[in-house]
Amino acid sequence: MRGNIIKHLYKMLILSLMLTIASGLLVADEIDDKMMQLRQIEKQIDIIQQKAKQAEQKKKKAQSDITTTQKSKIQTDEAVAQLKRKEDVVQDSLQAANERVRTNEEKINDLKKLANNEFLRLFYIDMQDKYVVKETRSKFLLSMLISLTAKSISDWSEFHKILVLNQEDRRNEYYRVRNTRVREVKKSEQYKKKIQTLTKQTTQLEKERKSYEQQVAKLKKDASELENLISKLIKETDKTDRTYLFSGKRIPWPVRGQILREFGEESRGNNTSIINNGIDIGVPEGTNVISIDAGEVVFSDRYGGQGKLIIIDHKNGFFSVYAYNSELMVPRGSKVTKGQVIAKSGKTGSAIQPSLHFELRKDGRAVNPMNYLE
């Protein structure tokens, strides 16, 4: 009899020891899980700080490019002003050359008219000589005058060639200066556009950097709040009878819609990423949200960035989380059935558009809902 009692006590001691070890292992697993999450957060912080540094470096480089481009534009604008003054001078010189050519042409035309008149007079005298039969003094003088006029026409024509060449040189110089000025003006406009583009890029880069950091900070805060809440709820619930089984092989979708954000690491701008502990499903505001299985509502209220939040304990080791709701249909402590409407979807908390944030927790650790959904 006494031997049986000892054996029974021994078995009870072994069972108690096994339960203690199992409990210790479960706690250790959760600590390891939390430490892993902490390392992930620290890694994300390092990535964000590095990307923020890179963004700042890019901004400084853009600002340096702006300064360099502004200096180049100032130099170009000064060159344009100088070229404009030179263009005005060359244009005046060209106009003067044009006037000299025009005046010289008039002079030559006048001499040609004079020569024609002198030839006509000489012709008239020749006609008289046929009848008078003696050379007149007027004929001799007129011949000399014609010779001098012809010499003047020749001299002025040679001078005209020089004037035309000078005119052509002035014209070429004018077009060269003007074309150079036009190119410099275009270059100045290009500098201006570049400065505007760089300024816009700098402003946008700074805006994106601040927006991204604010978003990450908000998501980290939301994740921290949710982790603390679920950890607290797990401590308050009975840890026995964890079957990890649902009433069916797969669980139904809480809502049907487009998946906006998937579970796990999500890439963001500037080569950075964040961790999503669930999935975000885009649906119109007011869409019925159903419970994925039977269970007990352990939280039903507004909570930080999660907005109007419901958490259900399915008494099998799983918790389901429904966030961003516009209306909560069941209070804390309620018993719900599979498929029961528990909330209306919305855009509360940190939601940026109407959607449902849905999570599935196994022993407090986030698991991918897609592995369980129908």
C-alpha cells in the first residue's frame, strides 16, 4: 500500500516537473520571439538612420549643385549682357557700313550719269565737225573731262569693293555675336530650369524623408502598443487546452477585398522596409467584418493607432485581431460564433484609406494569416 502511494507521488512529481519544464520552454520561446522582434526593430532603426543619412547627403549634394549652377548662371548672364552691348556696337558699325555703301553707290551712279551726258555732248560736237570741218577747242576739253570722269568712276568702284567687303565683315561679325548671345541665353534658361528641378527635388526629398520617418515611428508605436496589449491579454487567459485547431481546416476571410499590405517585411522608398504583423484588406467603409471562428471577445474598444479594435480569443492558442473599424458590434466578454458580424470596417487609427487590418496570433506571435485563410 505504502509502495503504491510512493509510486503515485513519484508520478505526480514527474508530471509536475514536466509541466514546469514545458511552461518554462513556452516562456523561453516567447522571450526568444520578443528578442527576435527587438532585433528586427533595431535593424529597422539602423536602416532608417542610414537611409535618412543618405537622404541628407543627397539633399546636400543637390544644394551644392544648386549653388554651382547658380554661379554658372550668373556668369552666363554677365556674358549675355556683355554680348548684348557688343552686339549693339557691331550693329551700329554695320549700319554705318551700310550707309557708306549706299552713299558710295549714289556717288558712282551720279558719275555714270555725268559721263553719259558728256558722251552725248561729245557726240553732238562730232556731228557738227562733219559740217564745219575743223576741230573745236570744246571737243578737246570735253574729251579730257570724259577721261577724268571715267577715272573717277573706276576709282570709286574700287573703293566701293572695299566698302562692300567691310560691310560683309561687319555683317558676319554682327551675326556671330548675336548667335553667341542667343546660345548663352539658352544656356542661362537651361541653368534656370536645372535650378528649379534641383530645388523641387530637394524639397520633395526632404518631404519624403520626414513623411517616411513619421510613418515608421507611428507604425513602430502601433506595433509596440499591440505587442504590449496582446502580451497582457495572454497573461490573463488560461494557457491550458491549446489545440491550435480551428473548427474547420481553413478559416473564412473576415472581409473580402484587395490586399493592400501583405504580411511580413514590406519594401518602402529609399531602399527601406518595415514589418507588417498582419494583412490590410481594402474594403468600403461600413463593410461587415465577421469572426473567423468561435471564441470570446477579450478586447473591444479604441486603442491607439489600431483605431477601433477587436481581439478574439479562440481558446485554442490563437487570437484574431481586427483593427481600423468604424463601428464595434460586440462588447468585451461576448461569446461569438464563426461568421458572426462583429464590426463595421472603417478608416480609424493610423489607416490611410478604408480597410481592415487583420492579424492572427499563435501564442502571442504574429503568423501569416494567408497560411490559414480559405
